[in-house]
Amino acid sequence: MRVISLNAWGGKLHAPLMHYLAAADPDVLCLQEVTRSVTVSSDWLEYRDGIHILPQRANLFDEIKAILPTHDAFFAPMARGKLFDGDAEVWSEFGLATFVRGTYPIIGHAMDFVHGSFSGDSYGPHPRARNAHCVRLFDYAADRPVAIAQLHGLRDLAGKGDTPARHAQADALVGLIERLWRQGEALVVCGDFNVLPGSVMFEALAGLGLKDLVTTRGYTDTRTSHYTREGRFADYLLVTPDVGIRTFQVVEQPEVSDHRPLLLDFE
């Protein structure tokens, strides 16, 4: 089974992103920062937050569905806010997307907020609401269930250090996973956690038997050249001991976002 986790950056690097995802052909694709603007026909919109201006694909979710036509697709919006189509303001949803190849039946899934709650009329003040999504699949070849959860961790303007909100987020993520995952089954947890390697998040997930592959395999950077600030850790992928790892990569090339894809092949 191949799992890829990636913060898609709203599709800013659209052409290389789409080519990479089609060529990589993941069985399970966990994406953060995905856009969906169901009433908009334009291809590109613009996010404006003071001096922070970022091009966004209007309907990245639907575009990825089109290049993965044999996958079941789930969209989990964190909020609906305003983007700009030229001078006009339009509504756009922003959140997580999970794509699962149809040959792996989904025998359970759970989605909930780990910080804040859904807002239908703005993206909200920082730190903005965050959610997580967990799917439980059946792997016919291995004759066993597998649970895969993804998270886009809250972004605090003060930095990535632990806070009471991040403690609560870790507890909420564990609670969500425990709704589906059975002790002794294979479990993968991934995403853009927005925390430092020593965060309480890893202590909480260790209680489920999970170990991070990014830090324990010597990687020190999960960002690309499009990210120019300090603090190169953001994305993590953790597994339980019964996940038989064939390969794990923090993919440096091609650059498809300001984050690097995390790619796991396992049996």
C-alpha cells in the first residue's frame, strides 16, 4: 500500500503538483490546504490577508478527483471564507481531502475538529479551527484492516511551541483515532502538524504505539525552497510496529508545494 501525505498549499504550484500526484499513483492520498469553491467557474482565486497574498486554485479538490478517477474522495472543510476573483469576493471552502483507491474498501471513517469549530462566514481569527480525518480500510492482499489518519495542526502566530491549545489538539486527535482503530491493527498517522519534533503531540501518539519516521530516520527538513523562514519541520508520518515499511521518503524533488510530500510504501 502506498500512502502520500502533503500540504498542497492551495494548489499554488498547480502543474507540477498535478503531474506528481498522477505519476506517484498513491493508494491513499492525504492532503492538507485543499480548496473547493462550488459556485466559482474561474480556475484561480486569490487569498488576501494583509500583506499575505497567495494564489489559490478555485476547485483543487475536484481537479484531483479528476486525475484519480478510481479513488473514493472525501473533503473535510475547516471553514468557508472569502477569496478574490479579480475585484469580486467569492466564497471558498478550505480543508482536508482524503483519496482512497477503490480496491481498498472503506469500512469506517471519522472526521471531527481538534481545535475550534466550523465557521461558515469567515476563516476566523488565528489560531484558526483545525480538523482531522481518519479512515479504516480493508487490505485484501494482507487480509487485515488498516487505519490511516491525517491532521492539519493549528497554526499559532507565536510559533510552533506547545501551548494549552496544542495539548488539547493532541488529546482530541487521539480520541478521534480511537473511535475507529482497534488495538493491534496497523495504524498510520500523518499530516502537517505545525509542531516541533519534541512536541507533546508525539507523547500523546506514542501512547497508541506510534513512532515518527521523519525524525527517527534523520530527516531535518520537510519544507521546499518556496519556504524561506526558519523552522524546517512541519510534516510528520507515524506508524505502529505492525506496519511493514518497504520504503519511506521525504520527497525533495519535484517541488510541488512549500511542503515536501511524505511517501510511505508498506505491506
